[in-house]
Amino acid sequence: MTLLLTEETHTRQTDRRRPTRLWHPRRVLVTPEALDHAHGRQIVARAEALGLPIERLKNNRLTGLRDENPRRAYAQAKATLAVVTAPPTKLKLQPIPPSADWRFDLAEGCPAHCQYCYLAGSLSGPPVTRVYANLDAILGNLESYLGQGGVTSASEARAAEGTTFEASCYTDPLGIEHLTGSLSAAIRHFGAWEAPVQLRFTTKFAAVEPLLDLPHRGRTRIRFSVNAAAAAHYEGGTAPLADRLSAMGALARAGYPVGLTIAPILPVQDWPDAYDVLLRAAAATLAEVKEPDLTVELITHRFTPGSKTVLESWYPGSDLPMREAERTRKLTKFGSVKYVFPNELMKAIRAHLTERVAVRLPFARILYWT
Ligand code: SF4
């Protein structure tokens, strides 16, 4: 697949000493409202410093993003960053089981091109990456949810994590951090928050150097979304798996709690060995970390009629297996349809991965299987 990313290679003096690719959007749109916020102006300054073309809009609506040709609309949207303000509805948080008590958003959309992107089922319209300028309001709003959680806080096994806030439901916040700085601000916010709280996000990127020295105080758990090597061709525009694992090692050495989000699990060829190889690689990256605080989340592939339609329009040539006849149809608790793997296959994968995690990563806690 042709990547739509403008890539720049940076070599940094870190313990990783590996090149990192960062996204450079082709268009940066800024609304007038976004410029009312210091954080919005800082994002624009970052974009200007990178030499990116800035379009200052006359009103606060993003228009002109649709195109008769769906491929062109997709390509243009994926190359566009919009600096906007989060609408008031974003400040009314929703629970996000099984990951966290609450979901909050620093941005919406992602510049990568994963053929199984979970955003396909939740976002509508052209997939522009919208980043929020009213960061102070977004972070200031979290306080009123302290101690109110009904997901992890209500779980005997996870209540010790405090009130948990998930920041990667609608975006990959690390993939755009070089343009926003929002994630660093959130990590600082949680580090300074004198309360039992946890910021959580998961990522398929690896540029963690700006995070290593932040005063996180162990209150941010950074998980890496990883998959068997055979699935790498589904993950266009993300950081290579080895870089993600290396980044996890660097963060663990910097004292962060870390995690593996193994997702979406697929019965790729020789899947038992393929996932064991992945777990061995993860173990190797943590070999020098004393008592790593590692969690594992196991998420099998599923799709809905809606997400399948969107993904087929975004990636018409994909070989991602999404045949309903090979799946079990289930109803979600909201009454909508989803397609998961048949029960026997689910049981086999679950038993194997649970056993392999115990062998390869005996210090890890499996948070959930779904
Ligand atoms: S990195 Fe995550 S959010 Fe971004 S395209 Fe891939 S699956 Fe979607």
C-alpha cells in the first residue's frame, strides 16, 4: 500500500538510538475558536516550525472535506490535520469497559492506515485528524469524575488502579504528539494530581523520547498495540513492531507502568507460534527492567456491518478476512450486530495465549480477554 505519510527521519540521542518516523500533514486547518486558546496557538506554532502549510479558516466549521471519489476523499482527509475546539458534548465522559472507568479525548482521528482500524466503527465522515485546542477545559473537567468509576474501580482485581481515564478511544495520541504536545500535558496533569488516578492510552507508534523525562509519577500506563508479525502489512503508517517494543522497554526503564494490547488477534498462519514469537520479543525488551509493571489486554478481531462497509471503502484491496460465513453473529448489549470468531476457535486462542503469557511474561497481569 502506498503510504500517504510525509516521512522525516530523526536520529536522536536516546537509549533507543533508532530512527523515528513522524507524520507531517499536507494541510493544517485552524479554526478561529482554536486560536482563542493558548494550546491551539502552540499547536500552530509547532506546525509552523515544521514548515507545514497553515490555513486559517474564517469560521469554526470544517467544510469542503468531502469528494465524489471516496479514495480521494480518504487520501486527502488522512493527510489533513484540523486544529479545532472539542464541542461541549466531549466534556460529558462515557464509561469505556473493559479498559477504563472513563473515556476522554485529546483528539479524534489518526493519520495511520490500519486495515482493521477500530475507528472505522465509531467515527463518521472523512477521517481528518482533529486535535483539540481547549486542552485546559478537557483536563480540568476530569476532576469531577474522580471516584465515580464503575468499570475498573468496580473490579476487585483492578480497583487499586484508582479512577482510570482512557485517552486512546478515538485517536492514537502518540502518533500526533510531535504536533500537539497534548499527551505530555496530560501526563504532567495526572502526575501532579494528588489522587488515586490513572491515565491510560494505547499506541501503534514509538516516538516516546519526549515522554521519558516527564514527571509522570507512575500515574500513566502506556500500552503498545501489537500483533503477530504476519499482520504487519495491515498496519500502514505505524511504527514497526520492533520499534514499539523497544519504546516499551525505554518507558519501563523510565518508571512508567506499561502494557501490551494484543489486538486484533487473528488466526494468521501458524498462529500459535506467531503469537508466541511476539511474546518472546516483548519479554526480551523488558529483560533488563527490574520488576516491570506490565499488563496484557487480549482483543480478538471483530467487525460490525458498519465498520466492514467503511473499511472496504477505505481499503478496497485488503485481504483482511471479514466473511460473515466464517464468523459467529452476536448482539452487543446495545442490540447491534457484531461478528466474532466461532466459539471453538475463541476458546483455543484464549487458552493458548493465556498459557504463553504466563510462560513468557510471568510478571504480567492479564486485564481482560474479549
Ligand atoms: S494506529 Fe490505531 S487509530 Fe491509527 S489507523 Fe491504526 S488502528 Fe486506527
